Amino acid sequence: QAIGAFADETVDKHQETFDEENLRDFIDAYLKHMETNRKDSESSFNETHGRLNLVNILLDLFVAGAETTATTLSWAMLFMIKYPQVQENVQKELDRVIGRNRLPNIDDRKNLPYTEAVIHEIQRTANIAPMSLIHYTSKETRIGEFYIPSDTQIIPNLSAILWDPKVFPDPQKFDPNRFINAQGEFVPHPRVIPFGVGKRRCLGESLAKVTLFKFFTGIVQRFNIASDGDPEELSMEPKSALACGPQPYNARLFAR
């Protein structure tokens, strides 16, 4: 309910300051389509349905981006506890590139190859949506030797991709160096697809990636993350849920 009210208020503010010659973001682009299709009864952008659809899309973006980010951050803290040397390496890179007088921002990403590799490996290893989301074929199609009729339910098996031993040797091992080349540059792998692929990939991907980067780097920059007990006893088995997070655990954060 609170998110819905926030989305409504945000749309109101955009409508009050809307200028079709100066589109600031997605909401402005949507409002421009609403202006063009306001009287079209067949359009989802018309004055009857346009605003409601916009608010619902914003809610989808928040939910898709927030739930995945929160779950991935839970895994990220667990990996930092389990692999303290990785945590230390991230902190050294953040200190060298940014220091501690300001928080990291998105423009810093290109200068943080090891940190980017760690986030990439967290997303691959955590695999929070192993079966992605259910899709349906809109028409009959053929993939290789397989014929798929129209209106067939498709459940992608992301685990088979993210944990493919032919692509990622020892796939259960947490190793950010998989994505660092000989020049020390971060090289994302095309098989790391935690948000799916194609036109129907996760709607909240962009928001989730930005939020994950800012929260993860902000926490690791300012705190040392440790276990509230024996790290060896922390389970790496995921919980079964829409977004598969780690088993409940306690962590302690110490200001650096």
C-alpha cells in the first residue's frame, strides 16, 4: 500500500512538470505515449487505462527489483563471511579507488573490476531464481531438433546454465577471478543470466543491478562483516521460495 501511494505521488509530480521536449525518464516517456493515445479506445495508453497501467508497471518494477536485490544481498553477506579474503580484496579496491570519504556511485563501476567480478559471481553462485519465471510460447517454434507447439508452458532451467561445469569449472566454488582477465579487467560472462534473457527477461533487472551495486559496495566499504558464531557452521543450502535465499543466519557488522 505504501509503495502504491509512492508510485501515485511520483506520477502526479511528473504530470505537473511534464515537458514532452525534455523527457527525463521512463515515466515521462510513458506520459508522452498517453498524450498521443489519449482518445484511442483500443490503446492501453488511453485516458481510461493509461495512468492505472503506469502505476502498475512501477509497482512491478519495484517488486521485481527489490525482492531479488534483498535476497541477493543476503547471499552477498554470507559469501563475505565465508570468504573473508574476498571481502578484504573488495575493501582494498574500494579504498584505493574511492577512499572512505564518500559512498560509491554508479560511475565508479568501471574502475572497480574486482568488485564487479565479485557481484557477478554472487549472482551466478547464489542462483536465486533457478527456474526463472514461467513463460508461454506465442506461436509454434523450433529450437534445434525440438518442436514446441503454440501456447506451451516453458520453464527455463537457469541452474543448468549458471552451474554448467563445462562453462564454469567447479561451479559450486565461489571464485570471482573467473571474470578477471590477464590485464586485470572485469569480463562479464554471457552465460551469467540470473535475470533471464530476451524480451521477457526480468522487468526489474536494471533497478536490481544498480541497487545491488550501491548497497553491496556501501556496506562493504564501511563495515567488516563477520559471523555471529563459527562460519564453518553456516549453511550454503538455499531456502525454497520464489526467490531462493540462504538459510537464516546471524551476521555482525563492525565499523571499519
